[in-house]
Amino acid sequence: MTTSGRTTRCPICADEFAWPNEPEVWLFNPGDGRYELFDISTVSPVKQADLIRNGYRRCPNPSADMVEHFLPASFGHHGDPLVIGLVGAPSSGKTHLLTAMIRQAFLNGLAAYGITVTALDFRRHVHFRDQYITPLERGDGLAGTGTGVIEAADILLLRGPTGERPLIFFDVSGEDLRSTDARNRATRFLLGVDAVIFVHASADPAEKGLSSVDSENRSFELAIERLRDRVLPAAIAVTKSDRLRYVAPADRWLHRGEEQVLNAARIRAESRDVYAYLHHVGSGASLRPFEAFSRCTLHFTSASGGDALPKQADKEFPKYFPRGFRPSRVLEPLISILAMTGVIAGQEAERVGMP
């Protein structure tokens, strides 16, 4: 096998290997759902580039501890990938937050920071769009992530002042995140993440005694212990914050909408308010990432704009949002992560998440 000489870490199995540079790519056949090896050495350079852009490389998985999996054939042609994992308890709103975040990013939500977003894995993104973005846009509630999922939710390509970097998101079920089984492959992504977004669902202030502190503690604690020896930036996203739209201090942040300028002092102020809110409502367990990671920001977010209600006679989407789909501040955790990982550069970015 010929290689490019560049060492790559697979975000799925966490193995490192030399990125292959062979005149062959794997093409996905939608007819039978399989990958087929295709020799591109005999076609023109223009066609080769197109096949590489749409094809895949099979991960060699040197440890031989994971099922067969593939990465985009152009994965190793860009800058170092940025792998972000979402961690949270069941029903914390991880999937809704990730879906709204990716949707807003594709709607030029990062343009103010000089960043454009395209799909790196076209087939994966089309699946994500059809299964998650489109239903959410029409007001349907999404089902939680199933257990045992090992693949990335989506693989994007960021282009900006600091170059091109693949962006990989992992959204694993809360049940898997709370599992103590060392053989659970669904949580393997934690070994290769570059940043983590911890997701905590706000309680409805109208419902007394509603709390998810215990379950949040388990998912957060297990992830933190696995990441303890690594220096990573983190963000805490308080989802379903639309429940707090009339409650201080969340109300003033939600009314601001999406920001257009990176301002470390403003991010620190919001982090301070989120910290105070979580401490006040007794959700101290969800503040553990702030204590465990040296750079951490906290944010109020709303992926949908309201709670979902039951819908009759629809097994695929049994819930809907009666007020429609109205995301608010869903990009703020991602923007902070991009600043703390150097995707957004400059002196202001260097101050984000600092004490």
C-alpha cells in the first residue's frame, strides 16, 4: 500500500495510520448498500478528482477492534480534522441541538467569522439532512439517537482564514454515554475528540421538582473521567432554554439572538450567568466540565423554540412543535469551540474560555 506519508487518526476507531495514496477509491452503491473498489488510475485527472471528492477510503483499523468503516477519500487532503463530541443524558436535546447547529452553519451562520461550510461526505450529509434537518424544519420532533451508533453524525469541511479543516460531529445516545462497559464501541469517539459540547436540558420552571441532575451527572462524569488526561476545550450548552425566556438571566441572552462579532468578554459574561443559573437551580453536577477543563464556556441555547407535543397517527414522528421551528443561539457553543481550537484566530479568540 502506498501512502501520502501523513499520519491520520480515524475519528471512528481512534486508530492512527498513514493516509493511503493509492489510485483506487471505494464508491458507495445505493442499490445494494455496499462499497465497491474502483480503479481510478485510467481516467482523466478531472474525473479522478471528482471520484476522490465523492469516494471513500477504507480505514485499515490496525487494532482490528471495529467493524469495517470508511472515511471520505479527500479526508486526508485537508488540515487536521476537528472532532467534536456531544455529551448529555437521554432527552437532554443533543440531537435537536446538533441538527439546528448544522443547519444554521449551512445557512452561512459562520460567515461573520470568515468561515464557509460545505459537506465533506456528501452522502452522509444528504442522509443527515433528510433524516433530521428537513423534519425539524417542518416542525416535527426528532427521535433520540439509537444505542450502538459508532459512525459520525456528519462530516463537514470548514474553509476560513486559517485554512481548510474537516469538522466531524458525534452524537451518541445518552444510554451509551452512561454505560460502564469498557467494550462499548459507541463511546470510542471520546478517545479522538478535540473538543466536547456538554448538553444539559433546562427544567421547566412551571413544573416543580423536575430535575435531571442525577442522569446528567452519570453521563458527564463518565465522559470527563475518560478525557481527564487530555487538554481539551469544552462548552456547556443549556438546551431547551426557551423554557426560561421570561426568567433572568436567560431572558436577556435569548433576546440577543445569534451574535455577529467574537467578543471574549461577552462570552465570559454569558458563561458567568449560566453558571449562576445552574448553581441556583441545584444542577451543580452539570458544572463539572467547567471545573475539569481549563478552557470552558457556557451558553443558553434553544434548538426548537418550544417543547414538543404528542402528534396523533404518526409513528415516524410522534411529536411536533406547535409554534414551529425557531432556533436561538445554537451556534454560540460551536463558535466558542472554533475560537478555542484555533479555527477562528486572533487575540480575541485566544481569550475565549480563559479564566
